[in-house]
Amino acid sequence: RLVAGLALRAHVYDPEVTRAIYPFPDQLVVDAKAAEGARVTIFSPEQVDYLVPPKRLHATSTCDGAIDTISPTLTPGVYRATGWIYDKEDGRVPRDVIVTDANGISIGTGVTGGISSEGANEAGRRARYSGWTAFFQKPAAGDAQFSARISGGDYCRMKLGAIRTAATTPLSLD
């Protein structure tokens, strides 16, 4: 449900993603836009379920992880990415993923909590629920970068070497 709500916040109305919270795709866009305009539910300024990322992000450390897929959504210019991420230094899975361009400008967000057997194999049992999904716009500068908010309000960036190119669309999204 968190992924479906995140999709709506990113103006992605793909039925395979949103069906978990809204089974009527023909009415979804109308209802979601009305809720956003009224600033209620997941669009409320007081909501606490979704991170509002900083405009510019500076990661102070690195996280373990990998990108599994990057694919376009039905919304032009918006992409969906999946993978796993783990903060080995703190020994936990970060809750939120932030997508930036090469200059650190925020272009999207994601949530963690999905089961990741790869994360558990690579980082241990604590990384079992390290799977994430993010929605983001095409980067204006360079490749998309994936980071996470960690303890103390800092951010870690996923190591670029962790990108599994065989299963991934090029990050420049050309």
C-alpha cells in the first residue's frame, strides 16, 4: 500500500501498482487529483507516511544495495525503480529512498520494506526487508543516483558499483 500511495504522489496511475489501494482505475485519476487539490489523505502537509525530500541532497556515507529494475511508467517522463538498500554502518534498513540527479537535486522518492532475498544474502538477516520501490523524473543532469535517509538525519548513497547493469535500463534514461 505504501508503494501505491507513493505512485499517486508521483502522479503515476498504473493499475498494477495502484490496485492495492484503489481497485477502480477509471475513477482513480479524478479522485486522486481531487484529494491532492484538497490536500487530504496522502497529500496532506501533515502526513507522516512519505518523506518530503530536501531540494538538494548531500550523502555523507555509502550504503550497500543494488538496483534491480528501472522502467518507464505510463506517466510520461516518470520512471519506476526497484532494488534493495541496507545501511551496514547502522545495521538497519533505511525507511526512505531519495532519487537525485548527478548534482544532488531531488527528482523522486521511494519506500523500503519489500522482501529482498538478495539483500539478506548480501547483508545478512537484518536486510530481509530491504527491498525498495521509487518513482522519479528523468534526471536533468547525469545519471539517477539513489540514496537513503539514515539515523541522525544524514543520507547514504548507494555505491554505483552495486548497479546490476544486466537487469537495468541505463541510468541516464536516454
